[in-house]
Amino acid sequence: MTDTIAAIIFDLDGTLVDTEPMHFRGIAEVLAQEGIELQREDYFRRLIHLTDRECFEMLLREQGRRPSPEMVAAMVERKARRYLELIHGADLLYPAAHRFVCNCAARFPLALATGTLGHEAELILRQMELAERFLAVVSADDVERGKPDPAPFRLALARLNQQLEQTVAAARCLVIEDTAAGIEAAHAAGMKVLAIAHTVPQEMLAQADLIRPSLAETDLDEVLIALRAARRR
């Protein structure tokens, strides 16, 4: 039977690499320089899916400030420098992530759609020795609005299709995500979603087509079988 899936689009932070704690620390340190305290629980509950720019803009406004583009850009730059310090030389991969990506790449064209900055994503992919597995990469630099807006996934598919001989429809894309905002964005783009509960409880990912506790507990063939069965219902 022909697979219902013809391409796979991965999220990065929290899905393939355990970098969200570093993102939190970098953002919190920059905010502290502005006299704003960010609680870890608050970050993981409602900010984890935002780009750095969106995060700083939201939190500054909540403090009654009017963030200028120049101020936010400077904060994003400070956070980016600190984040690169934190991830340098770190073992970032979730268990089985490298093997899972390679298994997927052997059967499907892959793209990446991440809310992190482009140079950060490139560095992480090189450190993971996975850069060559992805035919297209979309980062926070490439879209005006991040997830839950569908723009990152739509652009990732468009770039992927530029590399392929046959066009893949959105309905035949599987997105692998770890947040509710990512699930919402993928569904809005017309794609199916496999949610990986690395960063939030499974009950927060209930809108996904499939949910697995971790990549280490995810089998690609079993996922494809489950998606075919759901399609027949």
C-alpha cells in the first residue's frame, strides 16, 4: 500500500534537541537586564513556541512598555550571543533523535521548520551531523509570524517542493512537533502531526493526529500504519 505520507517536516527545539532550557535561560537573562523577571513555568506554559522577537515584544508590553524595533532587535542579539555560548559543545540530541531522522531521510524528503534563528539552527544541525539530511530549512528569519501561524510549514513545503521532481501536497506531509502551537500551525497548513511529548505533558498535545512520549519510543513504520488506519476510518 502506498504511504499516505510523502514528506516529513521536523520542528527542532524540544523535538530533536533539548535546547528549550537554554532558550529560557538566555531570554531570562536578557529580561533581567531590563528589570523583568521571567519564571521558568511561565516560559514553558505560554512562551515556548514564540520566536525571540515575539517573546520580548509580548513581555515588554505586559510590563507597560512600548518596545521599539531597535530595542527588541538589540535584545534578540544579546540573547542570541548568550544562547550560542550555552549550546557550544553541548550534547543536545534527544536519545534516538539522530537514528530516527536518518531512518526518515532514507524513505522521505525532509524539511525543518523552526522558530529559532537561522544561524543557530545551522550550527545545531552541523553539531548533530544532520545538516545534509534536510533539503529545506525555515527559521525565524524567514517568516513574519511564527507558530501557531502556518507560515513556517507552508514555506518549508514550498522550499522542499523546489528540490523535488514531483510536488508534494500539504495533506501528504507529516509534521513532527512538541508544542500545541506547532500542532495548530501544522493543521492550519493542512498537514498531519505526530506530537512528541519531550517538553510538555501529553494531554497538552491532544489535538495531534498521533502522540508519542519520546522519539526513543517512536517507530516510523508503526506511525505510518497508524496514519493509514486513521485515513480509512
